[in-house]
Amino acid sequence: MTKVLAKKIKMTQLWRNERVMPVTVLELDKEGTQFLKELKEGDKVVISGVSKGKGFQGVVKRHGFKGGPKSHGQKDRLRAPGSIGATDPGRVIKGKKMAGHMGVRRVTTKNLEVTKVKPEENILMVKGAVPGMRGTKVEINY
């Protein structure tokens, strides 16, 4: 398996068969020129990177909790976690989904399809989203 470092440039879109296809543009390092010559359209790659940081988030955004009812006497409990466990152990069980820091973790996206290869410009376009924000380094495995 070949590993190459690249820089995430931007996300854009291509038109294929009268449909819009979201693509991510990656600029490969100097060592990636040989790697680009091996790739062709339709190949599958695995891309790893560090996800965007989202700071301290509540349980609704972080874990997809539903939240409380909007009526029936609920005033400030719309996005609260609700019950966090039984009274028997007298403590919170480890691993309980709660509010906390979100993002800035290593994420791997598998089976991204190569849509366009430009070896003269050292650019690779893949279908779909790649982890991280613009300008961050990502690792391409082929």
C-alpha cells in the first residue's frame, strides 16, 4: 500500500451526466508525482486526516440526542441530556455520552473515488468529502 501526503485545497463540484458531483481538490507533495502517474479515474483511495475542531458541544450536537419536549412546563430543558442513569450505583457509569470536546480527531474516509488526475499540476480530485479544513495535510493510501 502506497502512502502519500497531500494538502487539501478546496471543495468544488463537477458536472457528470447532467448531475452535480461534489469533489475535493488535493495538491500532492513533490514525492507524489510518481503516485499520480499510477492513478487513473475510477480508482478507490483511502484518505486520513484530522477533523475540524468544533469546541465544547452539548449532547444534541455531539451525540444526536433528541432533546426534551417544547411544551408541558419545559422551560430551559430543550437541549438537556435528560436522565443520566439509575440511582442504584450512586455514580455515573464510565463511557456515558455527555457534553464535551468535539472534533480534532484522526478520521479515515475509505473508498473515495478518483474523479480527475492532473499530473502536470500535481493535483488530484476525489469524489466526496475529505476530513479536515482547507490547507491541512492529509494522507492518501492506495
